[in-house]
Amino acid sequence: MRKVKTLGLLGTGVIGGGWAARALHYGVDVIAADVKPEMEEWIRGAVANAEPALARLTFAPLPPKGTLFFTTDFKMMAQRADFIQENIPEQLPLKQRMLAEVSRQAAADVVIASSTSGLTPTDLQRDMLAPERFCVAHPFNPVYLLPLVELVGGTKTAPATIEAAAKFFTYIGMHPLRVRREVPGHLTDRLQEALWREILHLVNDGVATTGELDESIVYGPGLRWAAMGTNLIYHLAGGESGMRHMLAQFGPCLKWPWTKLEAPELTETLIDRMVEGTQAQAAGRSIRELERLRDDSLVAVQQVLRQYNIGAGATLRALEERLYQDAAAAGPVSALERGKPLRLVDAVVRPEWIDYNRHMSDFRYGQVFGDAMDSLYRRVGVDEAYRATGRMYYSVETHLMYLGEAKAGEALYVTTQLLAVDEKRLHVFHRLFRGRDDALIATDEQMHLHVDTAQAKATAVDPAVRAKLEAIRNDQAGLPRPHEAGRSTGQRH
Ligand SMILES: NC(=O)c1ccc[n+]([C@@H]2O[C@H](COP(=O)([O-])OP(=O)(O)OC[C@H]3O[C@@H](n4cnc5c(N)ncnc54)[C@H](O)[C@@H]3O)[C@@H](O)[C@H]2O)c1
């Protein structure tokens, strides 16, 4: 299977738009095909809407963004794409026909995947040419922020197809879940539908409103689910003897049963209750507004989970490791960076970084400069493996000048100039710019000392790391020394 430089999308609605935003963000070009020409404007809007949240997910160095090309000619898309993701309406005959047509245009080593929520791959691949390169790749809305993608093969799917798909989706920051056996609804939608059916019953029977049922999840199980699934959570609920005790205690209830298997009839009354209930919950907020709130929360949750290396946070951590490795593999100074300070961090001012003046708090400036230092360290090989050898740079001195302000949501970037490197010391100068007008809003001069962490003593840096640092310093040798460097506190400008 080939390396994926261009993702082809068939159908550019909610899900196609989400795929486009995710792929472009991680540097993959996208050719998006839809029968309706007006979908071009829609998909460009969807990508732009996704960007603010995506931009906040990680500070790790990203490759240049991919480019988006829209067409109504699906054949052209299929001939040019390295991987094709189908996202047209959930109708079996339509999907079968279009997948068959697409398979006649695409080279045999191009994986073709379907976003279907519940149709089975054996049915979908029935009329395809080279059906062994087909699988289901079921994502979740918003595709650009939720890492889960269920991979399901049909009877004709080659195992190599699933592996190639898993590799591509991991590359764009996802968690591929290989579903062992095809079943209608795959795994997640079976679970979601079971919950949804009970919600419909409880609303239909007048037991609860949609809002009360959402509360019953959001304040309780929903919080646990982000870190651990139902099974591990129930194992904990059983006390010392875990799941065995849990089953003994609550197993009998399964026979009563508490829940109803069949979905209720979707009568007009039930539909009205569901619609009115959710409108009351929205409380006048538009879909766009609620989407932003959802996206901001999803970013924040994943960042917290990353600290514990659990669930989607572990996926984010692994993605960041790879992004840093890719950046380091490009060498200490890439062709585009020659003779300039290194641009090591691109960030967005997060809402929680704001102080009572509605501007970024002073200590957050230091945090952003710390992120620039982390990025520099990774680039020269001072990473987790290096730290595990008991060596690290410690900050010993810093002089931060506050020159301007930034508001929530504003883009920032940091550039870094190496002033001096020797056996033990590293002297750097960072500048923080506001993206909107490229205004310099802070500078930070720092001295770092290389230490043996076990002995807590200064020690010589690894020669390979020093060589990379010197390569950066030599590349920047022609840059003027920043006039703020070496300044003392309170000195006049
Ligand atoms: N919406 C979700 O939450 C969700 C989640 C996961 C998976 N899915 C699955 O993703 C698929 C798409 O769902 P959606 O919600 O994006 O639907 P959608 O209605 O928003 O988008 C479908 C798009 O396909 C286009 N289309 C229709 N026929 C076409 C054809 N022959 N060629 C090219 N384009 C065509 C339509 O013009 C439309 O833009 C479905 O299979 C659905 O089950 C949806």
C-alpha cells in the first residue's frame, strides 16, 4: 500500500468536512468530491470552523498544512488520491454503486474506506474491483477532534488493508480500533444505540426530559467514560474482588430487567418531546455556538488526559512524540529556517490563560517560552530517552520583558536565537509575537546549564547534542545580537 500524500473524499457533508479538516491539519492534501457544487463553500467553511480548536490541541511542530481541492468529478478524485474515504448518505444501494464506480478508477494499491455508521463491509464491497483493499473506517463527529476510528474488514478484505488504514489514521492522530468481526452497527454505535433507545423510552413514558437524561450522564458516568470504559469502571465498582463481585451483586437485576430491548414507536408526541426538550437545553444558543463549546471542552479534556497518558490523552501523547521525531529528523535547521531564528512554537491564547484584565497572565508568557525550550531540546535530541540517562539542562537564569498584550483566542508564535553554546551552558534569546499583526509582545533571555541529575552537578553535554546546538548557533551567526540581550532589570530602553 502506498504512502498517503493525498486523501480523496467522496461526499463532503458533516463527516467529509471533518475528515478534510483533520487530514489538512496534519499535512495531508485533500481532494474532496461531492455531487453538489455548492458543497465547496460548505466544506471550506467546515475546515475553517474546525481550525481554532485544532490549533489548540498541541504545541508539537506540525508539518505545513495540506491543500484542499474541491471537485464534482469523483472520477478525477479517485484517479489522484492515495487513500479514499467515502462519506455519502447511509443507503446501501447508493454506497454499493458508488464504491464500485470509484474502485474502477482508483489504482489497485489505493485503500478505499467507508465512513458507514452501521452497514457491513461485506455488503459494501460486493461489486467492487479489487475488493480486498476495502474496509469500513467509522469515525465520530467531530471527526477532527475525536480520535476513535473503527476499522472493520469484510469477507474479501485483506489483512494488509486494515494495517495500511490503521497506519494512515494513526498518522493523522487517530486511535484505530480493529473490530474482530463485522456486525451491523460495529461496536460503538451498538452501545450508543442501546443508550439512545432507553432515552427514547424514558421520554416516551414521561419519566424524564431530555435535559434530565443528559444530566444523568454528564455529571456522572460521562466523566468516568473519558478515562475508563464501562467495564473497567464496573471492575472498580466491585471493590477488592472486582468484576466477579460486581456481577454477583448486580447480575440478578439484568433479569428483571431494568431496560427495554425494543425501541419505542417514534410517534409525533415522542418526536415533539425530543425536539422541544433539546431546544430547551440549547437555551437559544445556535448550533455553531454549541459546537464551539463542545470543541473547546474536547480539547481541554484530551489535554488533561494526556497528563495521565490514558485514553484519548495517550493517543495525543503518541502523536506528539511522532511529530517531534519528524521535526528532529529534518535536522537541527531545515532549509526553510536557514539564517533565521527558529520558529519553535505556534500557539493560541487559551481562555484559561486570561487574567482579570482580559489579557494573557504574566506567568503564561513564561510557559510559552518554556514550550519553546522543550521544542528546542527535542529537536537536538534532549528527549525522554536522553533524560532517562540522568542528564538534562536546568534553567538557571531568565530575564523576561513584557512589551505587549494578547487576548483569548489570539495566535502567538515564538522564535528562538542561540546566543552561545559551550560544554555546559546554553544561552538563548526568545521572542514572542502576536500572530494577528506580528507585533513583538515579549522577549526572554535565558541561561541553561547541563547537569547530571543524579549528582545534581553541572556536567558536559553529550557531543551529539552539542554538535546540533552548534549547528544552529553557526547557522544564526550572521544575525544581529538582540539589543535587549544582556539588559538589566529597570534599564531604560
Ligand atoms: N453524522 C454523523 O454523526 C456520522 C458519524 C459517523 C459516520 N457517519 C456516516 O458518514 C456518512 C455521511 O454522513 P453525513 O452525516 O456526513 O451525511 P451528509 O448528508 O451530511 O453528507 C453526505 C454528502 O454526500 C453527498 N453525496 C450524495 N450522493 C453523492 C454521490 N453519489 N457522490 C458524491 N457525493 C454524494 C451529498 O451531497 C452530501 O454532501 C454516512 O454513511 C453516515 O452513516 C455519520
